[in-house]
Amino acid sequence: MKKALLLILGLVVTNSFAYNDANTYKEGFEAGLKALKFQVANDGVVPTKINFSKKYILLLPSEKISINDVIYMQYVAAKDDFKTYITKNELIFGNYDRLVDAQVGQQKIKDLFNYDTKIVENIKDYYTYPVLAEPVFDTVAASYKKDGVIKETKIIYVSGANTKSTSEKIIIENDNKTKVIEKKPSKPLVIKNAELKYDKAQAYKLNGSGSSSKDFVESFVVEKQTFQTANTITTKEGESFVKLLNTNVYFLKSDVEIK
């Protein structure tokens, strides 16, 4: 009887640890997904000029900080009401009219992460650094270069108020001749801020052309949040779906307030 009791207790303890480990993993996994989703929505997958209108910029030089830590700090700071952006060499924490307000933000970042930030004047252009898209781009480009189809690709930044637009030069070598093809978008995307109206909303995934409401499949439920959008699709049934920028996530337009 004593052995049976010990065995049962052992199983209970083991299952308890397994349950806790599973919960910890799930919570960490979900937190990671939220951070990555936020980073894509905030900085996009296309390098974009950041339009600052105020005099002072609070930033952290990030050349010597791992990109994982940069994304983590961006996510945590944003939850603490900082307007954050990741660039190639900086993590930006906001834009301020007054130096004293920038200094208050500087101290908050010091308290949060124990890093010393800089306050600089708004005298140069900054572009977002879409780190999540870069590995995909590099893989595709490397494949084409290996096959000899493409020699080099370059992204040219095109500035514009609240827009994302690029032209891409593709350099092709064939028979000792070099040909440059420049692709330009027909028109830039107009980025708009949006917010879910209610505490929870159903998210949808597009699985088809989008001409029919049946192409939008229920995916997951999200809590109230703000996001960026540049696209609304209206189906033949008359339903409209608003797209979360640079993702395959949509919300019913009736659930969204576009600002």
C-alpha cells in the first residue's frame, strides 16, 4: 500500500510539473508571437521613412545589441506608452517638442533596461528596419544569384507623408551584358491607423481571392488593440474586411474604427 501511495504521489507531482512546464511554454510562446506580430505591424516589411514632426528624438544606438533584445525592448517600451521604431542602427523611443520631456523619457528607459540613450535633434532621415522580412529576402535573392539570374538587387527609399513606397532595381547579367530593370509601384500605399471597437474581435485569414466572404476563414480572437492598415476588401456579398498591415490577418470593418 505504501509503495502504491508513493507511486500515485510521484505521478501527481510529475504531472503537476509537466502541466506547469506546458503552461510556461505556452505563455512564453504566446508572448513571443505577440512581440513578433507587434514588430511587423509597427515597422512593416518594407523600409519606410519615419516622419518626425517634433524637435527632439530619443534613441538608443543598437549596433552592439542583439536584435532579439532590441525587439524585446521595443515591445516592452511600447506597452509603457513609448512610440517605438527599429532602424538599422538605433532603437527609437519617441519624438518630443521639449527637451525636458525627452529627458523624462530617457530616465524611464534607463530604469526599464539600464541602457543609456541619446537625445538628438531632428535633423536627418530615419528609416524602419524590417528585420523579420530580411531573412526571407536574403534567401530568395541568394537563390536567384546562385542561378545567375540576378547579379544585384537594391532598394531605393522613396519618402512621402504617411506612405510606404519603394522602387527596386534588378541587375541581370546575360552573355556578358548587364541589363538594369527598375520596377516602380503604380501608387504608394496609404497607411492608416485603426483600432478595434470592442474588447474582443474575431480575426480572419484570407484563403482565396477575397471575392467571396467564404474566402475569409475564422482564425483567432484578439483583444482590443490599435494597428495599421492600408487595404480594405469588399466581397460580392457586401461584407468588408480590413487587413492588418503586412500580415494575412483581417477584421470585419464593422469591428474596426479607421482613424
